[in-house]
Amino acid sequence: MTGGPLGKGENMNAVEFEHVKKQFPRMGYMALDDVNVQINEGEFVTILGSSGCGKTTFIKMINRLYKPDFGHIRLFGKDIQNSNPVLLRRKIGYVIQQVGLFPHMTVAENIATIPRILKWDKTKIENGIEEMLQLVSLDPKEFRDRYPAQLSGGQQQRVGLARALVANPPIMLLDEPFGAIDAINRENLQNEIKRIHAQSRKTYIFVTHDIREALKLGTKVIIMNKGHIIQYASPKEIINNPCDNFVIDLLKTLNIQNNYVIDGAGI
Amino acid sequence: MLGVIAYFQTDAANYINLVLEHVTISILVLLISMVIAIPLGIICSRSEILQNISEHLFSFLRIIPSLAVLIICIPFIGTGWKPAVIALTLLAIPPILLNTIQAFRTLPEPILEAATAMGMGTTYKLFNVKLPLAFPLIYTGIRTATVEVIASATLAAYIGAGGLGSLIFTGLGLMRVDLLYIGGISVAILSLGTGFLMNVFYKYKTRYLQIK
């Protein structure tokens, strides 16, 4: 991965926000209010916050689905404002809650979307499909020729992950990817995304409103409220030193829920 | 019945010719209509105002009888196949246009966002995501238009455009019931048969919608 919009410089952060502000028309408050943050390469950052706190805005700015009103966003040291958005997005994996699989394409064709755009040769595409399906624990023989309508919600999101991962993007953006999936499947998918991240050592940014999920998956957690980053620290640090009342209140909801999950996550 | 058999014994070549004329004029009309209506529908779907204008205009055009359009055309372009093509195109555009607008206004937002976020350019996204997703509705419009055009092309014979309508008008003029039967039933079979074949194709192309 050299050259192009995500060509890496030395000692650069994978993602850097500098004084980023964003306000949507007809909204009384800032979606992002002077956000500054640096995310190291290889980190699995979860962004935790309630609805409307700016967390989705945050990640949609990274692949330029939204444009900041003010400030700079740099990926591996390069200001994305100077890059072609279409080319930039091909190097950033994107997974959303609604999955967004193309219903008229089979599982294999869905996964082949970016490889086709990138004009990979046929063998490379076939190998990629096979490899990705195995990575997300779907039997290629059974699943590659199915249509999305023939998959359960959990299976669809596995394909969504496979589709985003196939070109091995240096940055993965995940916007509440498991939000609509039942508890048991969510647990499995969480474990798998954690494993996949650990294997790849790419930079993952994962939005959630589930504090258990945020603490379980993140090597670092960003806690957001009303367009501000309240705390950015490791899960352990957040539990031991919550920086203000908002974080303390969040952690209280966790104690009411369950303690063993936190133990299980090895925090 | 004897008249029908006799007709096919003596005039089979003429009959095939009429069928071909009918089919040619219908295909020509449908191609022109699609080339106009689909891009126009895509453009209109982007603007509320254009959408309203085109919907009202073409809903209005739809209620003008084709025969009236045919006859209005004569002073400007004379008789023959040209005014027939114009009149039938005006008939075929509304269902295709209205369905195209509807299809493009109801494309699922998350899927389009996913397409954008995967690095598809505008044109690539149009041909690989938007048009395939809009296909079922657009195609339904085309099918409606096709059946209407094949049936209405009969009238085109009235102003000398040929086709199976010639048989019917000849039959009317000569009081030949056998010709009326041949003409009428042929048009019905052609129209229903085409509709059926188009259904088969639709089921094949949209099998992803039917499986569960």
C-alpha cells in the first residue's frame, strides 16, 4: 500500500481529526463540535455514545460521505480533502447496520464488487471470495451462489463484512454492524470481528451504542456526547478512571446489566 | 371456417408480411419510447417539480385516444407508418416514464450508500446498482406499454401503416367475417403471447425476489 490517497508516511497516525466541526442544516446543535483525535494504526477503536451524539457523523467523514464544515481529517498523514473521494473509498472498508448487500447479486458477486471495480483478474477474484467466506465462517460451497434474501440477518452481515474486507483495506469503518442481530449471533460475530482484527492488524473504527460491545471489542474506546469526545482511552482506563459524570453514568448501566461479560473479555 | 383455410392457402405470404409489419412497428415504437422515457424518468426522479410536470402531462396524454392522435398527425406528416409511430410512442411513453420515476424514487438508501462507500463512481453505480434495482418496476412499465402498443398498432392500418389491422379494415370493408377473425385473433395472440413471454423473462431476471 504505497502511493495513492492512503500511501503511508512514517510515524503517522492512521486517522487524525484536527478541529473538525460539522453542523447539519436545520439542526440546532453541532453534530461534531471541535473534535480532535489521533488513532494509531492497528488500533480497534470503538465509538460509544447515544443516538445523535455524532458518532455516525464521525465515521462518515472518514470516507467522505460527509464533509466537515471546518478542520482537517488526515489518513496516514494525508489530508483527505485533497484526495479523490471515489478512489479514497476503495481503500476504506465500510459496514453498516442495514448491511446494504445488493439484492440482485449473489453472495459471491457481492463480495466481488470492489475487486471488479479494481479490475482484479478472475482467479484472484475467485480466490478472494473463497478466502473471505472462510474468514467469516460461511461455507463457500453452500453460500457463494445464494442471494441475500436467502440468508439470515447474521449471515447477511457476515457477507457484508466479507465484502468490505476483501480488498484488505487499511481502515475499516463499522457503523453499528451488529445492532440488528439477535444476542447469540451478535456474541459470535463480536468474537469473530475481534479475531479478524487481531489477524489483520488493520485499523478498525467501530460505532456502537452498546457499552458492553464497546468495552469488549475496543483496544481503545471513544466516548462521545453532544458532538464532543468525552474520553478516549483503553477500556481498562475508562473503567478505572472515568473522566466525568457522563462516563460514570454509562458505566453504571453496565453494572446493572452484567459483569461477567467484562471478565470474559479479559479486561 | 372454410374462408379462413382458403385465406391461408392463398395468402399465407401476405399474412406473414402483415405480422412482420405489425411486429416491426411495435418494436420500433417500444425502442423509441424506452430511449425517451427511461432517461427522462431518471432525470425527473431527481426533482419534485419535473416529476409533477411529467406525471401530469403524460397522465393527460394517456387519455387521448390513439386514433385521435393518428388523425391529428396526418396534416403534418401525412399518412403511412410515421404518424403511426408517433401516436403509438405517445401511448407507450407514460407507463414506462411513470414507472421509471417511481423506481428511482424508491431505491433503498442504505444500498446506495453502501455502493457509494465502496468507491463506485456515479456512472458505475447507475449501471451496476440503480438500474438493476429499478429493473422490476421499469420492466413492468415496458410490459404494459408493449401489450398496449401491439393492440393499438391495429389502428395504425387505418392511416396506411400496414400490420394486422389491414386485415381487419379490409374485412370490415368487404364484409368478410373470416378476415375479421384472422386479424382479430392474430392480434390477440400476438399481444397475449408477448405478454406471456415477457412474464417468463421477468421471473427469470428477478428470481432473487422470489426465492425465500
